Amino acid sequence: MIQAMPGDVASSLLSGEENAADPIAIEKLRKELGLSDPIFMQYLRWLRQTAGGDLGYSPYFSMSVWELLKPKIEVTVTLALMGVAFAIILALPAGVFCALNRGSLFDQVIRTISAGGMAIPAFWLAILLLLYLTKVVGWIPPVMHVSIFEEPGVAFQRYMLPAAILGFRSAAVISRMVRSMMLEVLNEDYVRTAWAKGLTPKVVIIRHALRNALLPVVTMLGMLLAGLVDGAVVLETVFNLPGVGLLMVSAVAARDASTVLGLVLGIGFFMMIWILIIDLSYRVLDPRVKYE
């Protein structure tokens, strides 16, 4: 898809803001970078490099893709995990209370909010909140980025708003699923038996009902994180967070195919690790699950 777009990284490197570069110079640079070769040859060359553990070299940023990617991973992973945490903290209680109070005003309000959460684009909500906070409240989010390991307090303020927006959509999906699964589980015989034994509501709801209702929810978390990473690409641009998403936007704008391929591969590897963690967590929720 990058190759199908007009221009390439050679023209991005040589073109200025006012004047276009000399076509002869562009063609010379294209040959030096191997961009004149057929697409399948370029792809095979990239596969050969990747198989040897080399993600390639970014001509636009003048450094290896891995060295370019490495400092950005912390930002995107932190943003995505904070989004997941926000979604879980918001969605689990909402879903459980909706199931326990089915048909109530609280249930209808939460379902309406969750429907809106699934419909509202994250970037649109981010822009509206930024306008409201700056124009009405008079609070401007921190603009200087610091590592969460160096200054956690400042970094938390930096991540708080984009993480909340990122997790809001996931919270809407999770709360509806938790509600549906809780309604199904609460009618099971083992839950009725727990009530008949005189167990406290806390034990019945959390240990017996919620724990069994969480299995499909945990499965959904694996898929939702992919959406969170996608959302991070947009929100990092809106909030100017120096993560993988902002780097991806810059690489696409520069037609830097090597960087885009390396970033996509890195995101795919991160998703594989996350899904593996999700699979392993089944054993904690359900002791009947066995791994051979």
C-alpha cells in the first residue's frame, strides 16, 4: 500500500517545502536505496533481513528501524495498558451492577452510555475534551513528555486523558458483555446452590458468578487490545505522545516503507505476546483448563 501511494521516501528526502527536487537526483537516490527494484524483490530483501533479526534501515530517519522503535515502545505500551486498566476498572462494576439490577434506571443509563461509547470516535472525543479543558476549565495537559519510570506523577498526568479516552470505548464493550454473561451465570444451578447454602452476596457474586463470567470477557480483552493499539496511533498524534503511533504516522507521511514494515511487525509481535498472556490466564480463572 505504501508503494501504491504517490511518491516515495527518496522524493520525501529531497523535496523541500517550496521547491520540488530534481528528478535526476531523485532517481539516483532511488537506485541507491534499492527503490527502483521490483516490489517483490524489495519485499524478499526485507524478509531476508528480518529473518536475520534485522528490521532494516530507515533512510528518512537515518538510523536502524529497531533503534528508532525501541524508545517508542514504552510510550505505546504504557498508553495501551493504562487504557486496558481504565476499561476494566470502569466496566466490571458497571456490568455487574447492571446485571444485578436488570431493567432499573441505572441499567438503562449505563447501556445508553455504553452504546454511545461504541459509536463515538476516539479522536473526536479527544478533540472535544481538549477544547473543553483548555477553553472552559482552563487546564492544559502537560506537553513535555517524561518517562513513567523517571517521574511517575508527571507522566500519569500526561497519560491520564488519552488513556481514559482510549479505555472508554473498550469499557463500553466490556460492560455490555459482563452484563450479558452475569445474567446467564446467575441463573446457573451452582449459583442457586451457593445462595441456598447461605453464602454472603459478596462470595456468591465475586467468587462463583463473576469468576465464571469473566472467561469470555478475558478472551475479548485479547481482541480489544488490538483496537487500543489502533486507537493509540490516532491519540498519540492528537496528544503529541512520542510513541509508535506517532512514529507510524510520520513514516507513512514520508513514504518510508522500511519503517512502516518494521513497526507493523513489532506491533504484531506485541499482540502475539499479549494473546499468549490471555491464554495463560484461563488457568487462573478456571482450574479445569489444562495445558498439555
